[in-house]
Amino acid sequence: MSKSIFYHAGCSVCVSAEHDIVNLVGKDNVEVVNIGEATNRIPEAEQAGVKSVPALVAPNGNVLHINFGASMEDVKG
Amino acid sequence: MSKSIFYHAGCSVCVSAEHDIVNLVGKDNVEVVNIGEATNRIPEAEQAGVKSVPALVAPNGNVLHINFGASMEDVKG
């Protein structure tokens, strides 16, 4: 993959981080996924190594966990 | 300020995150500070709101804490 993927769950911490990340990386370089809404993408995020959101999966596959908003378990409800 | 500042302490988590951040944001857009060595910059980092490293201070002043490497207290020793 050539784009980064930013996973979040719609919380205020996530939204704030989203704006910062999009500004820093450029909106054309990052796909934003709200896994609070798009729950069908949770397995993909977990497989990528996302342990909490917000998180940014870099093009090289590394996962950068940003702050600590909500655990994956919380998002699953 | 127009550049982001990436603070780290030389740990392996930090160095890995550093490479990702520099790749994503672009090396001309981020100043990398190893506060494990440049301890004189710790007060500045704390004032910016850095609670742990690695952390990225965005140009708008927001602090993005990335993963959790070492607490500021640990770096101060």
C-alpha cells in the first residue's frame, strides 16, 4: 500500500488527532477510517496491529499509536 | 512555528517511530530532537505539553504522543 491509513472512532481525541495528521501528512496521502461506524473494518485494523485508536498505519506497515483514545475492545462494544 | 518537532530519547521504539514520521511528514518539515542527549531542551518539550516520548509537536502546537516509549521522568533520570 502506498497510502497511510488513519483509524479512529469518532471521539474528540481522535478528531483532533485526525486534523493534525491530515495537515501533516497531506489529505491525499492518508485514508481516514472511522471504525466506530465502519465496524466491518475492525478485523483489518486488528490484523494490521492496531491496539488502540487513534492510530496511523504507515505505508511500510508500521503502526503508530497516537495518544490513547479508546481501546479496540471499547470500540467493539 | 512552521515545522513540527519530533522529540525522542533514542530508544528503539523512538527510532522506529522517527523513521516513520520523517518519511510521512517529510524530513524538511520536522525537526528531530533527542532529549536523551539534548537534555537542555527538556523544559521546552514539557512546556509544549510533551508527556512521553516519542512525541510530535505539530505546527499548531498540538502534541501527538506516539506509542509509549519512555516517560519524561525516565528521560530526566
